[in-house]
Amino acid sequence: MTGRHAINRRTCLMGTGAALALPLLDVMSEAQDVGETSQSPPVRLGFMYMPHGVIMDQFWPSDAETFLTSPPPAIESLRPILNQCLMMKGIAGVSNGPFQGAPHALELSTWLTAALPNPDRRNEVNISISADQIAANYVGSFTPLPSLELATMPQTWKENQAGLNEAYYSHCSYRSPTQAVPAEINPRSVLNRLFQKPDDSAGNTPAIEPLDRQLLDRVLIGARDLRRTLPIGDQRKLDEYLDSVRSVERRIAAIESRQKEAAMAKAGVRTSRVKESDAPPIEIKIPEGDKRSEYMQVMCDLTILAFQTDTTRVSTYIGSTPNGVSYPELGFTDKHHSTTHHSNDPEKVRKVAAITKFNIDQFAYMVTKMADLTEGEGTLLDHCIMMWGSGLEDGDRHTRANLPFIIAGGGVGSLKTGRFLPNVKGNQGDLLTTLLDCAGVPLDRPIGIATKQIDEIKA
């Protein structure tokens, strides 16, 4: 491959007023060699949240020596890539302080801030900038989107524990101490961001319209000419990437189609796809539907695509918020919150364990897929730091002494993975401060309650 064929990392596929960013190809490294400073792929930071804690004896590994070969039930789906994961026990959460009656308002709001709300202004948003936004402030200028905030359900829960602002129940990202960052729950809207339209002559970026079904095909016409100039390895990468984009589009379209059919059936309108004797199509609600896993996996795929294309390097996904969530896909409709108050009832414990495993399974879906995607000299996961966790240790007692966390990805060699550390001494601010340092984000002060970095997790 000669220099004249090398392409820049910022190259996009263009078509009829839309652009689709490309993944990292080998020829992009050549472009850096001939015209730019050569560098390794950037570190991406991802955070995925589940409320209400875990069933501890099903989450924590029993032994550091057998972590890789005998994982506990909750993390079984991570077994294929446990050598790229890191778990640590002993990370304390922020003390509830003056908000003893507000465990659920605090579990999400403190998760990435490691700080308590201002007790003197509790009816307003007044907490601290969150770790994801600290990172976005540093790396966001290199990407079209400084950060990507996703959620499975609307951020509209109404409650007022200890007089705290309702935003604390459903937001974990804070751009400033007084500004919560809203999350996107519509996968179609997120996908449309991959098709950014260029600025008009006045320099204004027009609002993104609903994605035209033929828009992707129009853009991909440009891929044919590009593909002919690429070496075999890059042709394979491009094909895999475009297949992923098409797959996400088809799955979103299928969800939307089922929603439309279910709404028509509910209104008494029979579609041509069903017979009178057939049961009506199930109603797929987003995010409360029978196929919650399908919805969450689409959002995970969108995170992967955003990282692959360098659309953003920071992503946060609130898998669910502290109240009002059920999991009919698991065979029961009990609310997550009420079930966590199990008082050791075996059936409730079983259900909480199933919910925990379900959520970790979706995280495993995402990071395992990242581990299969080649990027540069390694994989996409090699260049990521992905954190799954909860803001409570035990939802029954609202304890926060050993918050559950799973870290996946090597952070471009900054983390030493494949380990369970059973006796870590630190708090969630220490962990966040350490992860941002591993991602190369300089800090002028520790995050929240942090007092140090957790050096034992570093490579």
C-alpha cells in the first residue's frame, strides 16, 4: 500500500447530505506516518449502571485463584473474556451523611460524582461534575460528540426523598455541579447521529431528521470505490463494520415495526400479517417491554459503533433507574425495587439474582463484541476502559461498604486485568480518579471523596 492510498482517520463516507464515519483502518496509520504524528488508538471510557445492588454470594468470586476458571453465577457470561476483566472488593460508596432517608436518590447521583448533594440546596441540582464529564471536557474536542449519554427508561421519576431534587433519581452525568446531562432513550435518535449532516452556508447545523430508510444505502455507495483502494485486511474490517451498521438499523426497524403492529392490534385494527385465529402480537414497550434485552443490546451496539468511528470517546448507559422497573423477559413481573427488599426470602433472592445476571449479561454482550473487533495492533476492548456497577451493595439493607464493580478492557495497557482483588482499600472516588488517570485524563484534584489512586489495579 503506497502513501497515495493512505487515508486520514477523519475520512467519512458521504452521500446526499449525510456522512458516516469510518472505523480505524490500517491505512489510517499510514496516513499518520506520512503526514501526522503516529500514535496508538485512543482510550475510550464507558460506564454502565444497574440500581439496587446485588446478591453478594452470587456476585463476588469465592477465591482470587479460581477467578478465571470458576466465576460466580452472576458473571458467568463474562467467562470467555475474564482475562480481560478486573474485579475488586472493598470499594466503599459515599456515606449518606445527612440524607439517611434518601438511599435511592443517592445511589445513582453519587455513582460517577463520588459526592453528596449540597444539603443546604437539596431541592435544586447542586452536586459535583461527574467523572464522565470530566473526561469529556478533556477528550471531547477531538470527537464530534464530547460524550454520549444513554438510558433505558425516561428520566422522569417523581419522588422527593429527604427533600432532594427528583433529577437525582435518574441522572448520573453532571456537566457542572448544577447541570444534569439528559440521556437519550430512543435508539433511532442515537443512530441518526452517525449520519451527521454538514453545516449550512451560515454555519448552522440543521436538526437531524428521522433516518430515511434508503439513506444508509446512499451513503454506502461511496464504500464501493473506497473498498477497491484498501488492502485485504482493511476490506474485511470495512465489511464487518458496515454489516454492524446494517444490523443495528434492521434491529431498530424491527422493534419499531412490532410497536406499530401492537398499537394497531390494541386499537382493534388487524394487520395483514396475522390471521383471526392467531394471538395478537405482543406489545413491545420501550423500555418496559418483553424484549428488554433486545433494546439494551441495540443501545450497546450503538455505543460500540460510536467508539469504532471515534464519534465519541466517553459513553454512559443507565441500564435502569432506581424505581419502577420490571423484567417480564425473565418470567416474572415483580418490580426490581420491591424485590430487592427480600428479607432473605428464597424466591425473592432468586429473582434479584436473575435480574443482576440479566444486566451483567448485557454488559458482557457489549464487551465481548468489543473483544472480537480488531483495531490497530489489538482489539477495540484493548483500547477501552468499560465499567459496570451499582450505587448500592445490598438493596435489602441499602449498604454501600463494598460497591459492586466490574472493569473490562485494558485501557491501552494501563490496567492489569484477569484478576479479582478481594481486599482493596479505597472508595468510589479513588476508583474513578484511578480510571481517569489510566485513560490519560489529567486531574487538578481528586474526584469527590477520593484521597488516593488504587495503584494495585494498574499495569
